[in-house]
Amino acid sequence: MLKYIFIFSVFSLVSIQCFSQEPLPDFTIKKGTQNQKVISWRNNFGDMIIVLNIQRSGDSVRNFRTVYSETAPSLAVNAFTDMKPVPGMDYYRIYYQMKNGSYYFTKAKKVASGFISEGLYSHLNTQHVTVKGDEDRTVTIADFHRIADSVLLSTSDSLFYFSDSTVNYKKFNAIAAISPGPAVNNSLIPVSNYLFLNPDGNLVIRLPGNDVYDYSMAIYQPDGNAVLYKIDHFPGSEIILSKSSFIRPGFYPYELFEDGKLKERSRFQIK
């Protein structure tokens, strides 16, 4: 009897693992506990697949490079963990080749960067939660857990603790409150070689005019665990990012890239 229970348990575990992963030509990508990227898939083609490579790029269409070649591509269920993801290289896809010589690429994906403030669940001391956002609503704590999971795994939105029964829901907007310069030179407070604060407390970003298209930027939540804003391309050599784009005062870490390479890493303060 114990033998059959053990066999059933193993079968159940494998079944659950299988169905939690998308089958080729799709795959699942999630954020690990240490911000690593976990790519997993199910192989419905068996030993017909002879090559399977994980590829990474900073663009959803071009410039993909192989970062891992699977040594056992015919396995029914498998995964790869990118332990050292490169900032700005957010897109992943799978290349696989069949015995008959045909080959395929999956659609490129990147991990959702939804953010939930630390200790949110433990701070909520209630049976019903008011979620304040574009349209305020009150839900049960069980329904809120489902909402939070969707925010974390499927969107780039954020949930912030407000009180023991209220949570702020902030929609992600990668170009929130960005406006063109110029700003008055003698009124700017330097933050770094490229960042300044104007008298209104808004962030001014100045880049070399000839190479502005080569720059990108990631601005993180105050704890540095998730991306708040991602600027893939700057609309001009000087922009102003309104302080209204930030949910609360504090220090915000950022990384500035030139042609995909880290140019500057620091933080700025919003008051």
C-alpha cells in the first residue's frame, strides 16, 4: 500500500510541475527569490528535439545571444536559471532544432516586474482590504491575495501598504510625467554627471546630444528590489521626470546604460 502511495505522490508532483510550465513553442519565465530569471518549459516533441538553446537580448526582436545550451533537450520538463542576469538584457527566447533539420524560435518574453512592498501580507490585519487606485474597491483577504499574485507575476504594477486594511495600487507607466527640457542651468542642483534636480524638485536628465539613442535607464523602487520605471529610449538629450511620478518621497536607486553597458549607478532623492 505504501508503495502505491509513494508512486501516486511522485506522479502527482511531476504532473503539477508539468502543468505549471508552458509547452513549447511557449515557455514560462519568472523572477527568482534573489532576482534571478527562471525559464522553464514542457517538451511535447519528445526525442525529436536534438538542440535547445536559451537566448537573451535587450531587444524583443534582435541581437539575441545564446546563454545556455541544454545537454538533455529531449526531457519532458526542464528549466534554466539565469543566476547573473545582465541589466537591460531582459528578453529571453528558446531556440530548438528537430531531427529533420527544421528549427524554431519561441516568442520573446521578459519577466514581469511587479512590486509588492515588503511585509505587506503580515501588516494586513483585516478580513477585507480596500485597494485604492484608479477605482477604489474593497475585497476579501483571499481575493486580495489573488490580486497581489497577478500584480507580481503578470504585470509591472505595484502594491504599497497604507494601513492595516488599505493598500495603494499604482499602475506602471514607463514614461510617466516625462516632458522635454530645457531647464535653467544656474538653478539646477547636480546629482551626478547626468542627473540634476530643478527648483521644483523634479528630476532633470541630460545626455550627450549625438548619442542620446544609445542610452537607456532603469529606476528602481526605494528598496532596489524591483523596477519602477524603465526608459528604453530617450526622446531627447534633456528630459524632466516629474516628482509626481513617484509614490512617496525618498531615495530611488537607478542605473544608466550606454549601448547596453552600465554607465552610472547611484541614487537620487525625491522630496
